[in-house]
Amino acid sequence: MKYVELPTQGKIRFVPDSNYSPSNPLPRGPNNGYLDKFGNEWVKGPSRTAGQAFEWDVQLSPKGKAQLGWATRDGSHLNVSLDGKITHK
């Protein structure tokens, strides 16, 4: 996860599926992003955080919408910095 710079700390972090093994590649979603244990897809997007090359555009699954929909503008995705912070709504 560190090699692709997914956040493992902060308020919003990437949590792999419980069956994930570091010796295997992370599972990919339909937008070629990384799937977390909740079915959310983490896709690289342009950064709005100074000093960070990109941010994560997290496409929320139904479970993700139930858990994090309150933190979104449109109810469907979050913008998360490399250190696990929501960058904007």
C-alpha cells in the first residue's frame, strides 16, 4: 500500500480486505483504482493539497456511502489527501 501511497494514517485511511496478502497485488475496481475492505474504489486524481503530487478520489460503495456519505458534497465520492484528510467537499 505504501508503494502506491495509499493513506494508512489519518481520519480517512485505506483498509485492505481481510484476505489481502502483501505478496499479492491489491484488488482493482472498474476505474482501475484500488478496492478497500468496504468496496470503495481509490482512484488517483489531481491534488489540491500543497506539496502533494496527487490525491485520492474515493468512489464510495453502498457501504461507504452509509459510513461516509455525510462527509461528501454529492454523496458518491470523497477527495482524500495522502495523509488521510478530506481535502474538500
